[in-house]
Amino acid sequence: MRIIAGEFKGRTIDAPKGRNTRPTTDRIRESLFNWLHHHDDIYLQGAVVGDFFAGSGALGLEALSRGAEFAFFCETDRSALQCLKSNIEKLGVTRRVKIFSCDATRLPKAQKPCDLLFLDPPYGQGLGEKFLRHAMAQGWLHKQSKVILEASSNEITEFKETTIENVETRQYGSSALHLLQPILEK
């Protein structure tokens, strides 16, 4: 795996060993960040991002490379956590990140809300919606936050119990990326 663009362009990062994680491919990551770059109200420069269900941390690290100020990461798998920490050290961004080694659906209260959140939970378990309910209650989103949820392309993503709207969906083979935004009271 490699960082696609920005400060760390071309630098390699490792993927966790084993089958417990499913890294977002370079091709999908490149398409995602091109999509975000051309979106009128999404800014990476100076942003606070969250990479939850982080695995290798590729999405959050790509955002840092492209100008994000700070990234929160959350991962529970021990192998993935080791890999994530190694990738952060390899890129020299330890002062620009905070790692949570806990269930992403049980995060502590936010120190600072995220402008952009990346969610890549295990497919088919409804963890995206569960995370969003919890994250909203814990202050991880503000009214301008954007969320990218990666899910299986045949997975139904409805947010019945969450005040989230699906702004746009893009299909990439067996994966779908959903651009979501909260509907928060003013």
C-alpha cells in the first residue's frame, strides 16, 4: 500500500497481516480522495479527521498527507493496532494523531469533533449505524461534518435511528462508498 498524494506521496505503508481486516485498495482510496477534492464543501486543509475501524490507518494517513491537521484513529484488532502504530511512526506523524484502542461503537466523549470521519467497519453487521448513533451522542460530529462509510455494495445502508442523510453513493466493484452528513439541530 502507498500514500497517493500530498506530503507523503509515494511512501509505503503496511497492511495488517491476517484476514481480520480488509484494507481499502489504493485504487478506491485514490478515487475517494479525488471525489472529496472536487466536493464543494469538504476541505482537508487544516481538518480534524477520524479514521474509525482504522486497520492500517490508510485513510487517516492519506488525509494527513493531504493537509489535515489532526487524526483520531480507533482500532481493536491487536495486529492492526501494531501495524497502525508502525505506519504512524514510519511517516513521523505521532504528534498529529491520537489512537483509541477500543470498540469504535464505545468511544469516549470527543475532545474535539471531526470535520471528516472515515468508517470502514466489517461488512454486514450494522456497525456503521451503531457507530454514528454513539458518535453523535459523544460529540464526535458537528453540523458541517461529513462521513465516508465504506460498505459492501449489496449491503442496505439505512439510518432509521440516526439523524444522518446519505448525500451520495459511489460503487467500486464489491464496495460502496457513502457520503453522509448529520442532521443536527441548530
